[in-house]
Amino acid sequence: MPDTTVIGFFESPSKAEIAKNRLINAQISGDDIQVLDDAAQLTNHAREEKRGFFSKLKEMFGGSSDYSSDFEHYQEGMRRGGAILSVSVNDEDVTTVTEILESSGATDINEKGEEWRSQGWTETSRTGNNQQMSRETQQAQTDRSIPVVEETLKVGKRQRQNRAVRVYRRVVETPVEQTVDLTDEKVVVERTRVDRPADRKDLQFEEKTIDVIETTEEPVVSKEAHVIEEVKVSKQRQKRQETVKDTLRKTEVEVQEGGQPRSNYQDDLETRYSQHFQQRYASAGHQFNEYAPAYRFGSEYASGDQYRNRNWDSVEQDIRTSWEGRGVGAWENFKDAIRHGWDLVRGRHAA
């Protein structure tokens, strides 16, 4: 007879059923495996005195205490759309069963409890202990300060390189020509027959050499540089105005009086989200945390002043644009969840 109970928590009943089938394939008797996916059923059975699975589970999580920490973790997990799988096995099969549950997606219930507490969930057992605090401590926990934040626009200036102007100086050669008048000399010897009496000057009988030199002119080239232009490089500054446009955000606090406390109201919405998820998406193997943001997104828009007096058909395109701008998933895949969140707040969804 099996003497050890192994319990695993799964975020969806479909995953628990897969784990159950794998256990049966591993020769674990189906009579020793039980899957629970109804939180209300767990709550009712936990209060019964008869033995059975629920009584054993309650004793494991605190003996006679109705609200031990671990028990409430499982209860909250089922309320959020999860499922509990219980296996009664012999000691030698515990390791095999544990490995199958972990490989099938079993979740550490204590880690999930910490995650839920960070989101604002509080166990009933913790609430009971809190009732023993003094009035001063209770008042300190009751009083909450909600900051109202508003952004302001500050515009500064910085320099950035726009464009560069580069000036080059290089040598350019240009062929030129100029005509100049030149003079060439040439010696001409002419003999002229004469007949006159010789004078004293002519009677000088001595040898004499007379040199007559011819000359010629040739062009002499020289160059003189003249500054014909100056190129001045400078920077001119001119003032201009530019209009900077941006979007500033701020938080607004809305106080509603006479209504249902926000925590209970939000818990009710979360329960309805989970119920719709089980009916619509769980059978396809999806997890609730994939669709929870879509439900809350639709409810958030339904609560906003901007769309208070408008119906779904008139705002669907705006909501779709906002959702697709977040980049968290295709609109067609999450449209029904977003619409359901919208309808819950508008009061048109049947409980």
C-alpha cells in the first residue's frame, strides 16, 4: 500500500493532466493519482472532518489549522487558475514521481507565494496575526501616501558638428606667349671704286686689323609674382529659434467614495479573469500569466475618464493602437481577453 504522498502545483489544469498521463505511462496506478482544479472545491473539503485527500492535505499543511501558510498557497494557486496533482506512491517511487512532475512543469509553490505577495496578496493566516498589532501600528499600515508625479520640460543646448568647409591652395600652370621686337646686326663690306689724290692720312703704309662685331638681340624671360586676390575664411554666427515638442506625463489620484473597497474589487476581477481564461485559453496549453496583462489592460481603459461614455465599437481602434504600441503580442490573439476586461468593468458581463 502506498505510504507517501507527493504533491505538485501546476499553473494550468492541462499541464497537470499531461503530468498525470506521464505518470500512468511510468506504471503509476491511475487510482493513486488525483488532480484538483477547483478552488471552491478545495475550500469546502478542507473544512470537512472526514479523512480523504483533502483532510490529508490540510493536515500536511498545518494539522488542525484551517489556514496554514502552505495550504493557502495551494488554495490561492487554484483560485488563479492552477491545479494540484497528488500522487500516493511507495518510498522507492518517490524520486521517479518527483522527476516526472518537475519535467512536466510543476512549480515551486513557495516561490509563487512570494511572487503573489509582491503583487499585494496576503494570506488569511497573516491577516489573523496582524489583528494582534497595536492601534498605532495598524494606523501606520492603514495610512498610505500616494505620490502624485508630474514631469516638467527642461530644454538645454549642445553643439554638434554640422558640416566642414575645407579650403585648398594648389599651383596651376598656364601656358602663355608674348611677341617682342628683337634687332640683329650684320657686317656688310662694300668696295667702292674712287679716283682722288691720296692725302697724308691715306699714306700710312702699315698693317692694321679692324674688327667689326655683329650683335643680335635675344629675349630674356623673368617672372614677377603679383597678389591678385585674397581668400578669407571665417565663421559667422546667427541666432535662430526652434520649437521643441514632447509629451509630459503626470499621475492623477481619483478618490471614489461609497463603493466597494479597491482590494476586494480587484480580487473579484482577477477571479473573473481566471474563470474566463480557463474557459477560453487553458485547453490550448496557455498559461494565465500570458493573458493576465491583456485582461487588466481592457479593464484599465474601461475605467478611464477618456472612454467613460463610449462603447466598445467606438474605442476598439484606439485600444488596439495602444496595445500594439506596447509590443507584447498580436492584437487578434489577445483581443477577446482585452474585451472581457473591458466588459467586466462596464458591468455588461454575466457573472
